[in-house]
Amino acid sequence: MSTRQIAVTGMLSAIVILLGVTHLGFIPFFGTAITIMNVPVIIGAVLEGPWTGAIIGLLFGIFSLLQAFLAPTGPGDLFFRDPLISVLPRLFIGPVAWLVYRAVKPVNEIAAVALAAAAGALTNTVLVLGMLVLRQYIPLEVALVVAVTNLPLELVATVIITVAVVSAWKRLEYGRKGADL
């Protein structure tokens, strides 16, 4: 990893920790939680590549695991004591977001960031709920209800925040003033 990648990974990891400790990263919603803790993971992957995204995703997962043990907020936290639920799915958010970003970037960079954000949010939701069903913690019907209620809001929040932050970052990086949004 380059010095820049290490610095970006550290900065975004600190944001994951802040979002987790303050509970700002988990927005309560009808008995479940909408998470925006995937946003730093996606931003890291878009800016610095899949390894950066995977490392920040690992931290997100470890934080979810620790929170389930140390500061549970509801009965659903019991499931997140299983690392296959709390950690494993989060490892894939960054690499998937990076792949989507790289594929779409030659066409339109803003669209690439938006689609990468959507892909990252979708990856998180589908893999976590999929593992919950696979491990037989919840029935498929419950997972579908959670997905239908949570995913639209998570997608919108993740896309808006990610596009705004990455656009601002790139304007600063290239010395341009103003944003194209």
C-alpha cells in the first residue's frame, strides 16, 4: 500500500469508528437499523482501490461484531455476534463498489460513483440478509421484508453522501473550484 492509501484508510477508518461509537452510523428504523457505515468503505474503495475498501470493510465488520457483544441495541444484535454475519459480508462492499466504479468510470465518473455506492449498499444488505437466511437465523420472508423496507432508504442515503464526498474530494485533489452536482 502507498502512503496515500494508508492515510486514506486511516482517515476513513476513524470515521467508521466515530459513526459506530456515536451510533450515528446506525439509524433506527421500524425495529431494524439503516446503516451508513458502509459509506466510508465505498469511498475508500472508489478513491484508493479494492484493498483499501476491504480493510475499511473489515473494520466496519469488526465494529459490528464488538457492538453486538458490548453495546447491543436490540434482539437482532444477537445475530451479529456471529462473524459470518457481522464481518464476512462487509469484506465484499469495497471490492464490489470498486469493480462497478472502474467499469462505469470511462463512461461518466459521477454515474460511476453513484452506481458504485448503490452496488456497495446492495452488497452489504444482500450478503448480510443472505447470511442470516443461510445460517437459519431468520426465514427468507423476513429477510425480504427487511430488504424492501430498509434498502431503498439505505441506497438513497449512501448514493447522496458518497457522490457528494467523492465529488468534493476530487475537486480538491485536482485543484478545481466548485462542484458539478
